[in-house]
Amino acid sequence: MAKKPGSRLNKLSVYLYIPNIIGYIRVLLNCTAFYLCFTNKILFSILYFFSFVCDAVDGWAARKFNQVSTFGAVLDMVTDRISTACLLVVLSQVYRPGLIFLSLLALDIASHWLQMYSTFLLGKASHKDVKDSTNWLFKAYYGNRIFMAYCCVSCEVLYLIMFYLAEKQTDKLVDVLKINLQKISIHSFLIATSLFGWAIKQVINIIQMKTAADVCVLHDIDKKHKQ
């Protein structure tokens, strides 16, 4: 079947949406950041966090310029998941036991992948549409942008601070946390204020994974009944 004359132009216009261009910039920032992560921790942290801030900017731009797209939403989530995954892998190499960070990585990926898949099964436009959920914390997280932003920022800040504090590849995570929480410093303040948001985010990931898995199971049961 022949393509319509304007199909290539239409596709290009979506790829060049302002929020999608911001998404490409985020990818470049992350690539540069991780290239420098073991040689310049400060620059790495600045670039990584700036990329994280751009996550909020591209969402604002999508609404402002009416350029919301499925591609943009997928690009946004994939960039989020990959950047966090890379940071957790790096942390697993500089702290012991590294399995803690790899477990957090597995939870993050499994939770969001299941949530996205269940969203498509239910025919919803966004994975953030959880109005029909019976869990109050889950609805509060996705229903309140400020609360969700606090939890997400807390995770990224905690991970960045932990990476910055790591001095050698044999550091024990519990010891570093204990030592820095006993001090009066900007690092201890950031760790203390971000731990609660980080903990809530992990609880949300568990709830999200279980809720999404239930949707997949119910979909299978419904298919069996229709056969």
C-alpha cells in the first residue's frame, strides 16, 4: 500500500514536538553524566539532576503547546527508568551489599512495566490514571502532583547523595548512612528529608506491581470465560 504524501512529514512533526526534543536532550545529558560519573562526581550529579528536572519541563511543554503524544510518554518513561536503572547499577558497584540496589532496580522495572501493560489492557490513555483503584495511597500518589514529585525527587536525591558519599568500592551502605545521619551537614539533612519520600516510592512500586498483576490475571480469567 502506498504511503500518503504527507505521512513522513506528519511523523517528523511528532518526532520534533518541543517536549520530545527536551526528551532527546535528557538522553544526551544522561549519556554525558554517566560517562563522567567516576571521574567527576559533582558534574555527574549536576547533569543527572538537570536531566531529572527536564522531566517536569517536558510535561509542562506538552500541555502548554498541546503536543501530548504517545511517543513522548513512552520516551519519557523509558528515559526515567533507564537513568534510574543506571544509577542503581553504579551504586551496586560502590556499596556492599550491592544486591540491595539491584533489588530496587528489579522492583522499579517490574512495577512500571506491569503498570504500562495493564494500562493498555484496560484501554486507558495514561498509566497515571488510577481513579478506579481501591488503594488510597496509590490514588494519592498519582492524584497529587506535588506528593508524587516529592517522592520521585526524594529517590533521585538520595541515590545521588549516596553516590557522592561513596569513597571506595567496599563501603557498607548501613555504615555510611549511620555515620552521615549522626553528623550535622547538608548531606545528613538531604538524606534525612529524602528517606521518607524514598520509602513511600518503594511502597507505591509494590502496590503498583501487585495491582497491575491483578489486572493481567483478571484479563486472562475474562478471556477464559469468553471462550
